[in-house]
Amino acid sequence: MVQCCSRVIAVCSLILCGVVIIALWWNASEKLQGRYQLSGQLQLSNGQLLEVSHSLQVMGKHFHAVTRQGDTIIETTGVIENGFAGHYRLLIEDGNLIGLNSETDTDLVFTLLYSRRKGSVIHLSRVGDCLSGFESRQIYCPAASL
């Protein structure tokens, strides 16, 4: 009987330790908040330079992003999922594209159209203080550090 109780206590202790570790790990996941932005130039496949600016506002679990690339503007909104070790997912719920024309660079068109489509996912990873969007090829830095 004593051996049985000892085993039950040992198993319960292990389960409790596991739950505490998972809870600490979950709470340690960094949450994004605030404004991130970046501006500069993008060289297109034809060699032309294009003025580019990106802005990302994170409020709780929601985000609003605006990108201007030359005369083209894309606006997206959605939900952000916090990840571990500096990884996040932007889940696109709505997007608008203004100013796309037949002279727009093909790679740029693909990126812009994907980034505004409902259901698209953009994976963000930390690069120093900044965030890099894998699918969108965009970089965002905290507004205060610019």
C-alpha cells in the first residue's frame, strides 16, 4: 500500500512539474505589440529602383499593415498568432490593393497579390529588433528604433 501511494505521489509530482514547465514556457512566448515600419528602395528585376515603405501596427491579437511600393498601395488586416523563439504568423482576413498596373514587376505582383488574399499566412521571424516576413519579403523594425 505504501509503495502504491509513493508511486502515485511520484507520478503526480512529475505531471505537476510538467504542467508548470509548459505554463512557464507558454508565458515566456514573446507577444508583439506596437508599431513596426521600414522604408527604402527596392531594385526590380529590370534594374529600376522603387521607393518602398512598410508599416505594421499590432494591437492585442490583431494587426493592420500598409505597404507602399511606388504607386501601388496594399492594406491588410488580420489576426496575429504569437509563436516561440521569435516566430509569429500573420493570418490575413482582409486586404485591398490600389494602383496595380501592367508595368508592375512580376515578382512584385505575386508578393502583393498573395499578401492581400484572405486566408494567406505570412510567417514573421525576429532578426535583431526587427521582423522579417518570409512570404511577403518585407522587413519591419520598431518605430522607436528608426
